[in-house]
Amino acid sequence: MRAKSHSLWAVPIAVIAFVGGWSLLHQPAAVREYSPTQAVAAQSAPAKLTDFKVVKAYPHDRNAFTQGLFWHDGAMYESTGREGLSFARRVDLQSGKVLRQAQLPPEVFGEGLVLAGERLIQITWQSGRAFVFDAKTFKLLGEWKYQGEGWGLTSDGKEIIMSDGSAQLTFRDPKTFAEKRRVNVTFNGKPLKMLNELEWIDGQVWANVWQTDYIVRINPQTGEVEEYLDCSGLLDADSRAGKEDVLNGSAYDAQTNRIFLTGKLWPKLFEIKLQN
């Protein structure tokens, strides 16, 4: 997610290991202290690996440092990060062409994006600023303040759900952005931090785990990771240029049941279909 704190990310990419007969998610060293590395006997239903297949690949802007992604009204909506390069965009799926966009002030680092009624809300990493745009015109309507870092955003249709890099999801009022409650996220009984870009799909919160190739599927009531996807190999190694072009970005077209995945600085966006 971040271009500045290189020391934090000088760690190996997560791998799958098998402990006690269960397939468990291992995270980078920065995450491992708080993340599951072995089965918990009291856990009655360990998280299950979800299989999927790639249906189709679409072009994606190689310069887009993807921070937020969702599908709405026949197009992809995407937010990008980095100071001076932070945008909220409406993008044509077939061509990858930017149809409309708004740029954030050059001093802020854009993060997650969500639709709330007729408005787009885009948060920032460390500035504590949420920008509100008209969803059709991308005209700036206002700005909200919040405490802490901003990472990912999604909505269940009633509340905005936000990640901040911790092992918590924050539920916010879509009209005021005021915090209403928090849910602790756990993987096989252990807190799971580094939750990044979010998407609401069929009653679950999907969350990218920063600096890994994993997406976890979270029960929004309990915070438990019920299922997860291993997306390693989704983008071939020759198309990846460095440590920061990682998996980050999921979108869902509820009308056609299509799921889309991409990453930061990826040249492709993939449509996938779940297999179980």
C-alpha cells in the first residue's frame, strides 16, 4: 500500500503451510505477530480455501496504484494512491480507458473508495481527510475528518465499512462518516491485521491482506475469516516489477455475479468465477 515505509515491508511474501492437518495463512513478518500461524483447537470451523478460475482478462492502467475498486452502473470505479497521483475514477471495463476522474490535492495519499447514495467517498492514508464527490459529475462536494489511518472502504448498503491496517473493521454512518462500531477480525482464532482494500460480496467482507496474494472473506457480524482465496500466480511473474505491485482491488457486479480482481500497477484486471 505504501511507497514510503520500505523498512516495514522488507519481509518475505506469505506462503501456505499445513499445520495440524489444516491449511493456514502465513503473513509477512510485520504481520505474523498478530496473525494465525497454527490451528486453534477450540476453533470449530477453520477458514476454508476457496478455489476459483479466471474467466477473462481486461486491460488495466499500469500507472494506477490501485487503492479502491468497485463496480457500479456499467463501469468500474477506482481510486489510486501516491502523492500527486491520487485520483477517483470511472473506468471503462473493456478498454481500461478513464471516462471521468477527480484528482486529490497533491499533498495527500489517496486510499479506499466507496459509493454512498449519489456520492463517492474517498479516504486518505495518513491525512485524516475523506473527500466527498458527486458520483456522476465527480464534482467535489465536501470533506470529512477522521482519526487514524485510512486503508480500504466498502458498504453493506446500510453502513460504510473501513479498514485502517489493524485487525479491526470500523462501521461508519454513510451520511456523516461518524464511527458507529468496530469488529475484531480473526483468522482461526487469531487477530488478522494488514486488512487493505475491501469489497462487500454476498454478505461477506472481502479484504486484501497487504503484501500478500491472499484475499480473506470475513463474517461482518463475528469478524471471523470464514474463507480465503490464494491468488498467487494470478498475474505472471514477468508482469510484476517490484515489491509494491501487489494484489489489491476486488469488485463485484451483483447483477451478473461477476467478480473482478487486480493489483497496484498491474497491466491487467481479471474476472474470476468461484469454484466452491
